[in-house]
Amino acid sequence: MPEKRWAMRGNISGELLSLGGKIIVHDSREELLWGMDPSGVTIMECPVSIRNEETLELIFHPQVVNQPWAKKRLAERLKKENISCER
């Protein structure tokens, strides 16, 4: 995962948004701002104290994983890491 991770903090709860106990993060602040209604959340840099094992990348969120942009991002990552999905 890139150095900067962006998280969403609920404006009412003040808590970082999570799923299954993992903080939802993304590597592009601009994509987060573009892709969601910012009225209920604040986009912030994820605290460095939160380890990668404690996060869920947005592209793997169940409601996002089948979105075309998420599939493209995953394909780019697999290609970069030289991982094949073919059988």
C-alpha cells in the first residue's frame, strides 16, 4: 500500500469508518472526494499508528469491489506486482 492512506471520519461519531473492525482506507484523497457525498464524513490522512493489518482497502469493500474503477485499480495492482489471475 502507498505511504499515504486516506480514511473517512464520521462527522457525528468522530470515529473512523470501518467494516468488520477494520478501518476503511484508500490511497487517493481525490477519488474519495469525487466518489462520495462528503456531507457526513471528513476525509483525513489515516493515522500512522494504524497498521496495515488493521485496515481494509476501499477497493475490497463488498459494496465497491464490483465497481468498474475498483476492478481497474485491482487489475493495475496485480499487474504491477506481477500476479496473474488466470487459471
